[in-house]
Amino acid sequence: MKNRSLVAIEEYSKEKILYMLEMAKEFEKRPNRKLLDSKIVATLFFEPSTRTRLSFETAANRLGAKVIGFTDPKVTSSSKGETLKDTILMVSNYADVIVMRHYLEGAARYASEIAPVPIVNAGDGANQHPSQTMLDLYSIYKTQGTLENLNIYMVGDLKYGRTVHSLLMAMRHFNPTFHFIAPDELKMPDEYKLFCQKHNIKYFEHREFNENVIADADILYMTRVQRERFTDLMEYERVKNVYILHNDMLCKTKDNLRILHPLPRVNEISYDVDDNPKAYFIQQAQNGLYAREAIICDVLGITLDDVRNDK
Amino acid sequence: MTENKTELQVAAIENGTVIDHIPSDKLFKVVSLLGIEKMDNNVTIGFNLESKKLGKKGIIKIAGKFFEEEEINRISLVAPNAHINVIRNYEIVEKKTISIPDKMVGIVKCNNPKCITNNEPMTTIFTLTDREKGILKCHYCEKEQNKNNIEVL
């Protein structure tokens, strides 16, 4: 049987992305199902990530599966020096699918090559986090009605931000125009700009972040500018308040604009934005539930038709 | 004997493969990458021989062994300029060049300390993503590195 694991978002074709979004839509209509009634989902979190874990475990529970796993590697044998391989093979004896988060890059790829059950990558170090990308895509699709021809503005830490890189690569199928708004130290890396050039994706870079720069945006994707990312702390002090979104900056924006953020938010979106109907980051997290229900079903071989025919 | 060429530094072989112009400091790496220590063939290894090009060079002569391209390309990262001569009846019948293979299994160490391959007993896999620039990509952590900065396992 073909390995159905989901390790990296690049494995999804355009058709597959749209198919998965349709499946997520079905789960949004009715999140509670019995599709995984006799299944066991393992959530192995080799590093803590509360939001991602709660989202996956809720998805599994709403599908009727039982959940086993650990939330902190300190309580497991990996702290005694057990290899990842042994842990994965051991858990494969019990579970039908493994959702794993690991601090090492490539851990999920390796697990998917050795495990007899499908692996869902819930983040491997700074490398991949495909379910986050799927929920971002679903949030864009849902709020804009399409993924095609959108103006997507990415703000903040574009250098280390894994979510913006994955989103950029997944959007390549849909003719986007990107605007990268970041301080010099946290600019979008060249490899992603080359990626855009290679795929004929238009992009613009900005250092300023104000109401005029973002006036034409369909999606404003905010990320956090973290102090520890800076080699030059003077530079951090100069820019730390520049990349904060305030409600009055939204005065010139389009009606269909929605503000996304991978969460947790600290201060990069000021609280006066929360009541603006364009703020979407809390619903965005909820969309993660539907996107993850779809992912868990897909790796277990449950099709869109199965979901549609499930009464 | 003055009309003859100068004495060979290592004896000739009748049939087999000669790998010449190996940088001396890479000689034993080449031996191990090709699995020569596990061979039953008659092997002559010359170490720190004089070379006009390299100063010091290594040479390996393996009697009765003809390498597949795939096998010989394993040494492309440590001895890219080595000469491969196929010998039959004491004559060079073919000169082969080495090229970096598209996929390298168990040869290159990933230079990302947070890569799973540096933390788990497992085999590394690299793919060549840009032949001209010599860019290799780790199959696991997806980080790229230049062939000039690599560490061979």
C-alpha cells in the first residue's frame, strides 16, 4: 500500500489542495462524525505545542477515534536515549495513525519511511508544518471564496517564519501577488524570492508598514517579530514597534480584507483590532480543526465521497 | 633503458582499474568509499607519490575489477579530479571521468546540527539540486549545502 503520510505541503498538488479544502468544508458543516469509530490516533509530541496538539486531538475525538500519546518527551523513553525509530515502531503496534511533533528537522520524513502506519507531521523543527498551511489555505479560501489572484501581504518575521514560507510555496498554484513587509534583518530569504521568480509570482518588498502600504490587501498575514531573532539589538529596538497592526491602519483597506496570524499573538496585533470584522485569527484557529479532520481521514484512506456519504 | 619511460612508481596491472591523481589526504577515504578493504582482488595502493599536479598524490590499482559508473561516482565529492583508467592487457582501453551522482546515500554528513540524521543512527540521503553550483539538499531536513563545504562520512 502506498504510504499516505503527510510530511510536507509540497507533496500536495493543486488538485489535492482543492480536494482537501472541499473535505474540510464538509467537516465544517458537520464536525462530529463516527468515521474513525474503531481507530486509535497517537499524538507524539517530542516538544510541547499546546495549540497544535489540542487541535489534532479535538479533530480525532470529533471523528470518533480514541487518542493515545504524550505531550512532553521528558516522560517518555526518548529521554532515556531511545531512538526515534524504536519509539515510532513501538507506537505503530498500537495506533492506526501517528501525529508527531519533533524538535529535529526531518524527523517526520524519517518516521514516515520506517513506520507501517501513516505519519502526520505536526511540525519538525524549523522545517515543515503542513497542517498549519492547510488551515491557512482553508481560511483564505473560505473568506475570499477563491485562492486565485489574491494580494497577500506578509508582515513581520519573514526570515525565520516557517508558516509564511510554506504558505508562499503552497500558493504558487494560484497566481498570487505577494507583498513582503519586514525589517532588514528579517527580510524574506533569497531562496523564496528565487522561488517566486521561477514560478512567475509577482512580489514586492516594503520596509514601511502603514495604512497606505496595505490598502490593496486581500489577506494580511501577521507574524511576530521576536527579540531573540536579532543579532543587532539596537536594530530590534528601532523596529519592534514598527510591525504592529493597529485598528486605525485598517481605515483604507478593502472590505474583503482578512487578517490572519498563526498564533500565539503577543503584541503584533493590538487588541483594538479584535473587534474589527476584518480580524480573523481566532476563527482561523478553528478552521484548523476542520483542516486536521480532513488530513487525518485522508491519510487513513477515507475519501471525500466517504465523508459526503457519511450520514 | 634511457629511451623507455621512467620507472613506474607502482607496478602495472594486466586487467583492472587504476584510479590515479587522488589527493593524498583523500586516499584512504576513497579506499573506504569504494569498499576496497572488503575486496578479495589484488590491490596495490600508492600513497604520497610524487605528482607534478598535486605535489603528493595517491593511486589505487585494482586487478580484475571494473567499476560501474554508480560505484565510482561515490568518490566524486572527495576526489573530483581523479583519473579512472580501465586496463586490459596492460593497456589503457578507456578513461572515465567522475561526475557527482544525482542521489548520494550514506556519503555526506548533514551540516545542520538539528537534522534528524545527526541525532539518530541512520543513513543520510542527499540529492544534487544544482549541478553547476554543486548544491546538495538533505532529503530529511531539506537544508541545502555546497559541495565545497561538505563533510564526508
